[in-house]
Amino acid sequence: MTTVAEELGGALEAPALMRVERVTKEFGGLVAVSDVSVDVPTRSIVSLIGPNGAGKTTLFNMLTGLYRPTSGRIVLGERDITRARPDVITGLGVARTFQNIRLFGAMSALENVMIGHHSRMRAGFAGSVLRTPRVRREEREVRERARELLDYVGVRHDAFDRLAVQLSYGDQRRVEIARALAAEPSLLLLDEPTAGMNPQESAALTGFMRRLRDELNLTILLIEHDMKVVMDVSERITVLDHGTKIAEGAPADVRASDRVIEAYLGKQD
Amino acid sequence: MSELRAQLQEWREAIAALVPSWLARRWSRWLAGALIVIGIVLPFFFAPASGFLNATIIALAYVVMALGLNVVVGFAGLLDLGYVAFYAFGAYAVGWFGSGFFFNAHIHVLSSALGTAPGIHLNFVLILLCAIGITSVAGTIIGLPTLRLRGDYIAIVTLAFGEIIGVVAVNGTSIHLGGGETLTAGNLGISALDLPYFPGIGNFTLLDLRPWYWLIFVIVLIVLFVNLRLRDSRIGRAWIALREDEIAAVSMGIPLVRTKLMAYAIGAAFGGMSGVFLGAYATTVNASQFAFSFSIFVLAMIIVGGLGSIWGAVLGALLLSYINYYLIPDVLNSLPRTFGLNFDLTQLSFGIFGFLLVLVMVLRPQGLFPERRRRLELTAEIAAEDAQLVEAGTPTAGAA
């Protein structure tokens, strides 16, 4: 069994999978994210924490191409993805989940996961209409892979064909993770995955994130409010407050930081 | 065949409540086969130029229209109110490439026109292919400005596009192409269009409508097949995902622009095919045909049938077409006079349609033949609402 310290040491030596360099996002006059830099080492679990409205989700939206940064650079591996389209970024290996679950309500759990595979499929208009052997095989493989993924995240078989709106809350969260995994990402962005979970479920998810990292060689960037989960799973933590980075480092360092305590609990007079 | 069988699952579900499942499963296969056979032999039961056959031919052309619009509105969720534009492009394709309209040209390819006749006279199938090309490009062009828009705003842009095409058609007489030729003949209309000709079958005539019927029946089968295949493919899934949640869809790797434009282009191409047929069948292309009400008529078909449902689109198109082109003008037209009222029922067509739409929306808001997923979603939401009502109602009940 490896200790957190050993994992930390290993992770810090690895080259950065994603580098966020001095990124700023302004909406009109409002500065949502200001001059934030984050390095996400390969095969690490990095957390992004901060009070509500600190700019965490805005940063996620920039990393996935939904927003264009006002200034700064985002580099994935060797490639600058600052101005890339969301679907291109997904194709390059970044997948995400959403703070408020965003499944396709009128599609089954299985179809939702199959959508995740979209960027890995080739079938075009002619192939789909003629249903060529290649398209047929691709469709079969993707369906099979989607089943495996649902199984992997722990959705029961009888829920596979249920519509997303009919699933329990926990299953919806699981399907959303399976859908993100279906895109075969190297970097997985999880936006408050434990929201609405009880302590047991949160603990199980903590273990599951480690499994994802170890079994699927994933790098995980996590937005999380549950400090137990954050301190438990993260090798590095970046703290945002009012759009700026106020602290960064190993869990123990961040926990001891005066500025972090101040941001969360208010200033002591 | 085997494909249609598999896709008739919705029919199966509808009758599953009445019959044992094993029986229903076999029925659906038979149903598809039976419907096709009935479709083929149907004209033999009517006079070659009967009013009913005429109405059926028009109804089938509208089925193609409805299936096309269903791709855009039903699958991809892009409310298109300018669908009449593609009817116009299709009809004008016949006007341009199947008549003596461009009198300086002299191009003949396997057409029914005399070899000495001036103008462009292409075979019907070639005109159909031209129209598919023109309308899919037009569909892409109309799609481009709507890409950054959502919901109602898409409706407004497409509506304007439809109106622009209509106005251009009317004023096309002022657009000179050189040599005295103009773009359209405006409200005068381009008439004497070539009747379809097929080698080995010969010329179509307006005295025997059966060949027209079989032609549009084959077009319906092709369009239906393409629709069913697309719905259950990677592309169909992407459309539905975009309809459900655009942000999530693009984050899952669905290219927004390409996927939406594909829906516009394919929907437009079906509209164009139907336009070619309707133009040739009317043997004239008149700018006044391309009114806004046409777009609404087709939209009403897919809403009555059930948005997003292929079989709903078919049913809605048949139903509204028969009411509009057979029931009201041929069967019930003189009804008011039998009550001593001095008007024709056709004068009330729009009132009747409005009433029917309201009736469907009140009694069956999901449409006559809703898409499976939408039906389930609606039930799930209702169940959730009911649960909330029960919860909310409990204390009151306890207090009482």
C-alpha cells in the first residue's frame, strides 16, 4: 500500500498533462477568473476548492471550451487548446461531468453513454443509411463498451434501458461519469461529484476516483465542497476565492493556510 | 423489409396492450408487409383519375414533407418556420430543368418533351437529384445564421428566410439572367412542365393517376427508410442529444455546427424531393403557392402526429392532407348548404384546422403517435409530479 506522501512524490515528478497559464475570464465588467495558473500532473488527482462564486466552474468551462478565456493560455500535453471548440477538446481527451447533472433526459442510460463515444465513432450519413458492415460492427462494439462502462460505475443491469429521467439520483451521477469515461479521456473533470450524497456514498466515490486513476490511468481534476473527500483524495489542491488563486499545494499545506481559513470562515479581528 | 420489421416496434407497442407479446411480435412483421402490399394494390380499387386517388397522391407527397421537417424540428429540435422555401426550390427545380422556361437552352436528357423543344428537359430522376443538391445547399445556408441562436429565435430567422424565398419567387421576373431569361415567372407561373418519363414505362399522363401514385409511394418508402436508419444511428443520437441539452452534447464531443447543418440539409432535401413531385404533379410552378401557411400546415402535421416520431409524422401528414384535400372539398363541402347555410365548407378550412389542433393539444398533447422516449419521459414526469402532489397533500389529508 502506498502512502499519500509517496503518491504525491510520484505525481509531482510526472510532467503536466494540462497547464493553465495565467487565465482570466471577464463577463462585461465582472472578472470571474483572474490570472489563475494551475498545473495538472499526469495521473494525479488535483482539487479545485473555494467558496461559492469563486470561479471554479467558470474555470472548468474554459478548460472544456465552453468559454473562451479573455486572456491566458491552456495547454493540453503539447497542444494549445485555449481557443479550441468543446467537441475538439473532448476528442483530444478531456471529458467532464456537470455540477447539476446534465444527462439527456429522453435517452436511456445506455444511449447516454453511447453519446459519450460519439467522438470515437466514424459512421457518417452514407454509412448510417446503408448500415454497412463496418458501421454495424462499430455500433455493436460501442453498445457493448457502454454496457461495460455502466457496469464499471455500478449501475444495475435493469436500469440500462431506463430513460435518464427515470433513474435514481445516485444512478444519474454514475451514468454521467460513465458517459464521460466513454469519451476515453486522459483528463477527467468532475464538478462536485458528491453533491447530494451521504457520507457513505461520498467515501465510496473517493475510493472510486482512485480506482479510475489507477485502473484507467486517468488524471482527475475535481471541484469539490466536501473537505473530507478533498483532503482524502487530492495530491494537490488549488484554492480560488473571488476569481483569484489564494493558495496551492499539498492538502496539509492548504489546510494550514491562513488565507484559506479566512476565505472560508471570514477574517478574525 | 427486415429493417422495416425491426422499426415497427412502435406499432407493436401500441397493440401489445391488446394482444399477447408473441402474437404482437409476429403481427408487426406482417403489418409492415401488409401495409406495403396494400399500398401497392390500392390504386386498383379506384378509378384511374378519381378524386380519392388524387388526394392520396398529394397526401403521400405531404408525408415526405412531414418526414423532412420532422428531422429538423422533431429530431434536432430546431423550430423551422420557413420550410416552404424547400418546397419552392423543389418545384422550381422542375420549372427550370423540366420545361421550356429557359428557352435559349437546348438540353434534353431522357425526358418526355419533344426533341426539338427549346429549354432544359431532364429526366425526372435527374431533376430530383438536382433538387436534392440545391435544397441541401439552401438548407445549409439557412442553417448558418441560426447556429448561434436557440428556440424562438431560430423560428424567427427561418420564418424570414421562407418569406424571402417567397418574395424572390414573386419578383423573379425582374431578375434577368441574360438573353431575355428571368429567374422565375412570378405569379404568372411556369407552366407546361414536363410530365415524368421513365424508359420502359413511358410518359405519365393526368388521365391515369396510378403511375403518379406508385412514384410517390416509392419516394415515401425511400424517405421512410432513410429516416428510420438515421434515427437509430450515431447521427440520430447526436441530433436528439443536441435537442435535449446542447451544452452537454458539445461537451461530449458532438460537433455542433456539423450536426445541426446536417439536420437542416437532410430535412431540406426531403422537402425538395416532395417539392419536385408536387411541382411536376401540378404541371405548373406559381410563386403564389409558396405562402407561409404552407410551413404551418406541415408543422401542424408533425405536431398532431407527435414531434420526433416518424410514424407520427406519417400519420399526421395523411390525416391533415385527407381532411384538407378530400374530406372538406369532396365529401363535406356542401354540408352547410344542406342546413340552408350559404357557404362552402372549404371557406372554413383554416377554422377547422385550428379547432382540430386545439382538440389534439387538449386531449393528447404528446401527439397521436408519440415518440417512445417522449411518451416515457412524459409519464415519468407526471409520475414525479404525482408523487409531489401526494406528499404535499398528505398533511392536509391528515388534518382533515
